[in-house]
Amino acid sequence: MKQEESFLTMCLYFTSNRFARKMTRIAEEAFKELDIAPSYAYVILLIKNNSGITQQELCSKLSIAPSTSTRFIKKLEGEGLIKRKTRWKTTHFNLSDKGELFSKDVEHALSDLRKQVVTIFGEKNADNLAMYLTDLSEIIKEKG
């Protein structure tokens, strides 16, 4: 590596974004058959695993802005995959029957994604990297 390019490898911003772009391509390929972006798939799984979840809880768990979650919710509602129920001033989300069926395909695609990642990095490296990135994300969340 050239000396003048070492700033790229030592820059956390650059390296993390380069890694994220490559991981995004792998994830998009894993969900391609379902014709759904990975982000939407994770919303479906969060709603499945957290029946009655609120938009605020979704935003917190996914680390996304309310406007982003609104876009996700509108699309998934439009496709008949999720339904909302408002109690007082709070809206709760659940999967529709169609969403429940679709979530099984999403889980299968996620399993395939996991297999691809493990094939690339090895199980221990994949697990350690995921845990390390989660820990660092929490540090940024607390300090940012």
C-alpha cells in the first residue's frame, strides 16, 4: 500500500462505509428473490417478534428517523403485510395474515444471508464482528 493511501485504511469513516456498501450488496442479493430491501425485511421481523410495537420503538431498535420509519410502514401497509391499531394516541403495529406468511420467507432469506456471511468471514469472525459493531454503536449512541 502506498504511504499516501494509508489515510484510507486508517480512517474509520471510510473503512466502515466501504464495508457497509459491500455488506449492503450481499444483503440485497439475499433478499432479491423476495423483491424487498433488507431494511423492510428487518421491520417485518421486528414487528413479528414484538407484536404491537410502536413507531417510536421501531425507530429506536433500528436507529432510524421517524420519517424513515413512516416510509417503511406506508410501503408495508400498502402491500398488506402489516396493520396498525391506534389506542389513545399511540399506534401499534402487527403483521397481517399475509405478513405472517411472508415473514417465513424473510426468515429464510435472513438465514441464507447468515450462511453467506459465515462462508466469507467464518462463524467466529462473523459473530465477533457483529457483537463488536453492536457495542461500538451503543457507545456512539450514548456519547452522540
